[in-house]
Amino acid sequence: PLLSNVAPGPIYQIAKYLPLDKESAKGWNVVFGQQIWTPEDIESTEPVEDERPYAGLLFLETGVYQYSSSRTDQYNFMFGTVGPNSLAEQGQKFIHDIIGSDEPMGWDYQIENQIVFNLGYQGHRLISRHNTEPSNSGLSQYDFSGVGRINAGNYQSELAIGSVARWGNNLAHNFGATGFSPGKFVDIGMLSSSPTGYF
């Protein structure tokens, strides 16, 4: 019920089939983004052996999440394209013109167009949270949590587990805001519900 007040129709319809706890706070997000990968020497006009090829990703990602002071669950779906359709060549050349950087010369060898998608789940579980002795730094708590995620699709299929240690203030208000996903070390959606706190 809480999700229906804030989520658009299609996201709410999908969320009805997810195992969401009625007592937890809920939210949703939509991210539109572009990522670019190039070899280290962007002035080379030929592919560089043993280096990542030129590649771009243009994507739309949406998700539903629930959170509390000791547990978070995030379900997401990403859809996008790699190759020339990602407009990465135009984007990088535009930015490099503005800032005066070297012109990337190898985009003729970028990977081919392909549609990509991923379904994902990530969960955080609190292991322990403790108060510390009061200090002038304002860092009054520390906590430890376990993190697990699974992604399936043709973009990045993986199974990962790990842990997160934080030291800060009001940690219960922003639990689940940090992790170890490349490019997503901080989840702004989880921070937006926190009135105060830092770590």
C-alpha cells in the first residue's frame, strides 16, 4: 500500500509480486545513464593489444526497494544498448572538446550494437551496530553488515557476497546506502530517506 502512493502504475504492478514486508519503508527509482570504456592510450588509431576495446553503454534502470534500520532489499531491471547506438563516441568527443583533452581515435573499432538487459537483487542484513564513546568528531556509532547480490542477464551476470563496515552517526537512518557494486558504491535512494547522519 505505501508503494502505491509514490510509484507509477507499471512499477507498482510489478512490485505487487515481490516479497515485500508490509512493515518496511518502500521506494522506487529510475536511472538513465551512459557509461564509456576506452583503452589507456586513446590517441592510438589501431586496437591496443591486451586492453579493453572501445565500448559504450546507454541504459535505463528501474527498481523497487524496501528498507529498515537492519535490512534492505532491492530489486531492479536494466535495459540498454552497447555499440554505436549508445552514442558514447559522440558523448566522449563532445566532452573532450569542451575540456581540451586528447581526441579519442579508436571508436571505429568499438564493439558492435547489441541490446543488453539485467535482472538483479541485492540484500543487506545488519550483523551488529554499536555506540562508541562520545567524542568531538561526532562519529558515535559503527556497524557491520552482510551484503549479497545476484544479477542475471547478458550484461553482467554474477553472484557476489561481501560485508560492509561503517563508522559514523545515525547509521540506522541510512542502512543499505553503501555497498561494493562497481560504479554504485553509494545508493542515493537509500540516503534520500535519511533526515540526518553521515558515515
